[in-house]
Amino acid sequence: MRCADGGGLTPAGRRRRESARMQAAELYEQEIKQSEVARRLRVSVKSAYHWQQLWRDGGRGALASRGPSGSRCRLSPRCL
């Protein structure tokens, strides 16, 4: 069953993830390797590589949260 707000993260959880991505951007600016970024931020190396690619292509803005993922819930408030 999918969560009603999409993606399963609470707004606080999305803020924590965005904070980690912004910390990663600071480390990339210092030319820290992806494996070290992953270790320091306690994320997977795959995430660190993905974040670095986004950062290279679009800067910090590319790492900003885009809000809940997934499609919009089509159930009425009554059904939820």
C-alpha cells in the first residue's frame, strides 16, 4: 500500500534528505571523492555518485527537494 503523501517520506524526512544532499554539494565543492562523501553522510556510494552528477549538471539547485514523488492521490478525503 502506498502512502497518501506520495513517496513514503514525511515533510521532515524530505528536509533531512535535502540537507544531506546540500552537505554533499559542499563536500563536492571541496573536491572530496564520492566514496568519502558517502561515508561521511552515511549514504550509499550509488547515491553519492548520483548526487555528484546532478550537482555537476545543475549545481545546488539540482539537489533541491522536488516535493513528494509519485502520482497525485485520486482518492477523495472521505475515502482516505
